[in-house]
Amino acid sequence: MTTITLELPQNIYEPLQKAAAKAGQSPQELITKLLGQTIQAFADDPLEEFIGAFQSDIPDWGANHDRYLGQELLETHNV
């Protein structure tokens, strides 16, 4: 196992402590679990191979792509 040291602001650490206590885990155990889930979600992303493959003048495309795709469906297919 590898050790990583993080400096967390109090507004992140306090809720982490509470969530860990509620789950019956240490903050370290909960963070390890959450990081594992996050990494797995990225690994399972079917569109990951397309990240960075296209140029766009839409600066918030990454954050709002679902909204833009939905708008396009409504406008072109009357969904």
C-alpha cells in the first residue's frame, strides 16, 4: 500500500469525519473507498476515448454537454 498525505480544509474534513463515523469507518477508509469509486467511474466512461478529440467554441461543453445534447434533440427531432 502507498501512503499519500493530504491537507484538507476544515470545511471538507469535518463532513468527511461525520460521514466516516456514520459509516463506521475511519476518514482514511472512507476516502480510499470514495477515490476507488471515482477512479472506477472514469475507467467505465464509454466516451473517454473522445475526450480532447474535438475542437469547440463552447467553453462549458464538458460540464453541460447533456443539456446541449438534449436541446439539440428537442430542436431537430421534436423529442
